[in-house]
Amino acid sequence: MKGSAVEVHQDVVILRLATEGDEVEVDVFGGTPPIVGTVSYTFPEADQRMTHVETLRGWEEAGTRLTYVRRGDEVALIDDAARFADAWA
């Protein structure tokens, strides 16, 4: 992964969240520049999967504007506003 370009899109929202077994699929839309697509995660441990799904579901229900970051095969969805609020609290 060394030398892989980093792709960043701000103001992305979750359109749909689906789980099946270890798999979690997240449909995303929006951003600058705009994107639409599906992010797939695998969480073999049930407690870890449940924690991530609860966070993702909360973001989906609240319409939270997220930052989408991709480097190679790895994708992260980040609530930057919450991180900054926590850092400055």
C-alpha cells in the first residue's frame, strides 16, 4: 500500500446500511467532489460488528455529514465534526 494515493470526499451521507453475517454494506452519496457507491466491511467478531453498526446506523438516521477516505482497498467513514468538537471540548 506504500505510495497509494489517498482519496478524500467531504459531506458524504449514508443512504443505506445492510448487514448479513460478518458483512456490513454501506451505500454512500454526496461529497466534494461527489461520489456514489457502496463500502463493504467485514467484522468477524460479533461485538465489534455491533459497535460499528450502531455507529453507522446513528450516522444514517441523523443524516450526519461524513468524510470518506480511501487508500488502496481500505475505506474509512469519519465524523470529522464530532472529532473536532471532542478535541476542542
